[in-house]
Amino acid sequence: MDLWSKKVPGIIALTLSCWCAAMAGGDVCRSPLVSNLPPPSFRSSSQLSGSHGPGFAKLNRREGAGGWSPRSSDRYQWLEVDLGGRTQITAVATQGRYGSSDWLTAYLLMFSDTGHNWKQHRQEDNIGAFAGNSNADSVVQHKLRHPVIARYVRLFPLDWNPHGRIGLRLETYGCPYDSDVVSFDGHSSFLYRWSPRPRQATRTSISLKFKTLRNSGTLLRAEGRSEHSLTLELEKGKLLVVLRKGAGSSSPDGRHRLVSLGSLLDDQHWHRVAVEHHGDHLNLTVDGSTAWVQIPPGFTLWDHEQMSVGGDRGLAARGAVGSDGNFCGCLENVRYNGVNLVDLARQSDQRVTVKGNVTFSCVEPVFVAMTFTGPQSFLRLPRATGGPPPAPPGVAVALQFRTWNRAGLLLTFDLPSGGGGGAVWLYLSKAALRLRVHKPGRAPLELSAGSALNDGQWHSAALVSRRGHLSVAVDGDEGSAAGRASPSFDVTAAQLFFGGCPAEGSGHECSNPFDAFQGCVRLLTVDDQRVDPIEVQRRLIGSYGHLQIDVCGIIDRCSPNHCEHGGGCSQSWTTFHCNCSGSSYGGATCHTLSRPLGRCGGQRVGLRSNLFAAIIIIIIIIIIIVIIVVVVVWMLRSESESRGREGRRPTHRQRGRGWELNEGKRYTSSPAKRTNTEATRRGITTSTWTAAGPSDHS
């Protein structure tokens, strides 16, 4: 057997063993999570009957009616599972209702830590829908692109068998998840001091997770004797790495903004952060997006002696962002060079000093948001949503919203017919908040407030009409940002419409001459009474259409920026746009060279670039071919040499007599070999017949 033949089985065995080990490692977090849960762990929007309840929605079970089915089959139904604690989820599987024609063909998957503020899980290419089943018995399983950490799982049917109804059994797979969590109230923090003092380091690593409702605040600050410091801050929902070098910094307050990454990080979902400092460069990673930056001279050597987690006690004096510059929210697994700081703080380590109300669990308020997804989205509420006392004359509405669109209707209602009728619209136009009051026979009354309200941040809007006085305000500013007037009529309403109007024929009087609103709304109050969106979802008050409740589905399509060559990115709710005017490129992402560069002209540069790319590709192909030829020649030569050694191996003790014997057969004589050798020297090729056939000698 030649050398290659001996190596191949070993290589195959090694490959298979590595593959099996990888598969075994991947199966470590693949345990069923739903099959052993008690019935109270299951909830649903509705159920067809007691035997169709959510507790029967377990994979491969036949109890009850063989699965869950809601009272009506529409896209407002959902099934929810409480896993009992935060769990790492790696896969989900679905099945139709046993012995029926009821199954899902597509669904959405959402996760939550609290049972509120759901986050939709998206697959590759930002696709949200999961493929379901084609019958009631087969199991369709999806491995999640990235493991999800959550306690609650909620499934929303999108489509189902057209000849049946919604029917579902499901399973999720994963493993337990342990972590060290701490929460801060915006005025608290803890300080960790190294003991003994660490040596000056050229390599530093920081990692953590955080969740918050505030768009600004300081997560942590590390500092040392040389007045060098590093700070992780939130500013308008983006994460900043800030370096300081005492009073000698180039900026007036000693701050050097090194890099910014991420967006919409105040969505009350967990976000992962990692900072790696090595020599003269730094890597910042936020939720899988990484930025590499060069550290300015003078900042490369760090000698941190202490770290403040949850805030910076010196920020208030420097006028930093936030109530006092501190972080309000939850942090998880805070590690500095491998040291778990949260664990040390929880154990009351002597190196840790706690300030204020620090809780070693995630304490967070519940804000239930609503997402207006498209032009057909609307929310209708009756005037009196909070019960007694009765609403006073006039109307008062307040809410918070976030959107990327420059225009859209926030609120509309009709004026009483007894006063001549008319309508009121509160809407966005050119990214400003505007109010229009229309009354037949009179000039329209228009007010305006705010600007640049389509930046994706949360903004508050308030409309108040009391005793003939009308006002509108944005972000609590009733000064220069608010318009005021005193109309000669009271503005009252029997029912309110938010985001848009119902379809024609619904029986509701509603008109919208503007675009529908696309974005998120929360903290909605009517006449100083808070509206509970969960009651709206349960159809206890009002009505709605094409509305996602308990979720804010805003996405930043400009983070990361897909515009190339310095193109500016802007976006709406559904798409993004690249402004390539500052470069010589065009196209959807500023990728295509669109005009000449210098004397050579853009076309020549483009041709030269294409020619260079073609040459590189040809060279690579030639190199690959040469490598293949060399490997094949080496294999053939190794095989030939191996066979030659086997042919010359003596198999009989009479080899000294000039004969080579093998199994009693006469092959050749030594003189013949000598003849062939001489012929070979002369460049003549001869063939000699053996018992096995012709053998060429060169």
C-alpha cells in the first residue's frame, strides 16, 4: 500500500472525529424545554374549547383535542410559553393539531424576559417569518441563527391550512442560563479598586450586557493615577467610548470621543458590548457589529486602578448627560480582564464600595408600546377610558412616539355636530408636530411645535383643550416650541383615532387627509387617564387594526451604514436612502463610479480597475491549477516509487542465482534486467512480459 493510501483513512478518520465532536458540542444546549412544563406555563389569546387549550400544545402529544386552537383563526392570535426563568434557546419546532386538518404554514417568533416588551426574532437577511408545517403530523424544526436568552416565548400565526384552522403543538430547545445581574436607579453605582495595583497594561478587555429605557447615561468608567481614563457612555441611544487624559487633552473638558457604535439601544432589550484594547488600537463590538479604531498618541498605555460601574461620580460636576450622569437600567456579567465585578459586589468584597440603591436583580418598569406598522394601522378609543370621574369639557391627550418618517397622523377626532361640526388633526409634517382645527365656515386654525422629530428617538406630544384655550407641546416644552391660541369654540370629542382611520364601511366617522403614522407609541393618556394597551389587545376597550401591541418594531437601517465611499444614510420606516452627492459614486449604496475622476476620466479608471481585477482572478486560477498539478504529480510519483520498491523486494532465497521467484512463477532473469538497464541508458524503451502482463521500462 502506498503512502497516500495509508494517509487517506487517517485523514478521513480525523475529519469524522472532529465533525462528531463539533456536533456533540452543538448538542450540549439542545434539551427539550417545553415537554415537562405544567399547564399554567401556557397562555393564549383565546381557545376554541377547553380541550383546545394552550396546555395541550406540546410536541407529539395527543391529550385533549391534540393541540391548541384559538376561537377564531386570524393574525391577532398568539400562544405563549413561560419557561420558568431566563433560558438559552437554540431551536424551535412546530407541529399541527393531532388528527386534524389544522396547522400553521408560517408564523412569527417573539421573546421576552418579563412577559412584556416583546422582541421579534429575525432569521438571515432580516426575514421575520418562519416556515411552518404542511400537515398535522410532521415536525418542522428551525435552528436559531444566534441563541436567544429569554424566559417567555410567544408565537404569532401568520398563515395556516386554508382548508382548516389554526392548530399548533410546539417545542423549544436549549439549556439553562446563569448570569450575574445588577440594576441601577440612575443615582447609584459601585466602585471597584484593584488591590494590589496592577502593572501598566497594553492589553485590556471589557465585556458586559445592558438594558435600559434611557437613551443617555454612563455605564462604567475606568481610571488610573496618570489621569488616563476610559468611559462607556450612552448618548441618544448610541454607545460611545470616551478617553480622557486629564487637563492636557485637546478638548476643553478633557474628553476624546474615540468611537461610536450601535443605535436604538434604549429599547429595554439586552445588548452585548465588548471592548478590546491592544497596543495602539481598540476594537468595540456592539451586538455583533465591530469597529476598529486607532488610539491617538498618549492614550495607548493604560494603568487603571479603579472602575466605577453604573456611573461616574465626577460626571455631574462636568455637566454630563442624564439626571446625574449615571446609568438607569440593568447590567449583566461585567468583566474587566476576566474579573467578574458584579459577582464581587454581590459578595460584598472589600475592594468594592456600593453607593445608593444597587439591586442584584433586574428591576425594570413596564412600558407597553404599540407599533403602527402600515397605512392600515389604527387605534380607536372612546373618550372615557378610565371610568369615573367623568371627563371635563374639552380634551387632553398625551403620548410618546418614535419614528423615522417625516409625516404621519398621530391623532384625529370630530368636533360636536351641535357646534357646527368639524375635525381636529394632530400630525407630523416635515418632521415637525402640527395641529389643524377645521370648522366649516371658518378659517382653519393651525399650530406647530418641535423639529427633527423623525430621528428615531422617543418624543412626547401633548394636546390640551380646556375652557376655550388650546395648546400643543413637544418634549414638555410649551415655550418657543409650542403654539397657543384661544379659539372661540370648545374642542371636544366622543371618540379618538390614533395613527390612522379604519377602512371605509366600518361605520366610524373618521377622515385623514395626511399619511398614516408608522412608528411606535407608548404612555398614552386620555384626560389624564393612562390607557392600558393590554386591555385594548383583549378587546376590552376600543378597537384596532394592523397594530402590534406590547412591542416596538422600529429598526435602524442605517446602523451599520450600508452607504459606501462616505455616502450619507437617511431612512424611513420601510427603507433607507444613500446620499452620494459628496462623492464620485452613485447607485443605491454609492458603489458605482458615476463621474470622471481627474484627467483620466471615470470610465478609464473603471476599465483599469476591472482589468486589474480580471488579472488578479486569472493569476489566482493559475496558482490553483499549478498547485493541483503538483499535488497530482507528487501522488503519482509516490505511488510509482512504492510499487517499484515492492517489485524489487526478494521473496525467495534463490535470488542470488540470478532468478527472482514469486509464488513459484518465473518472471525475468538478471541479464534481461541488465539489458533493459543498458537500453535505458541509450534512451531506448523496452517491454518485458511477466506473468502479470507487460511492464514498461524507461
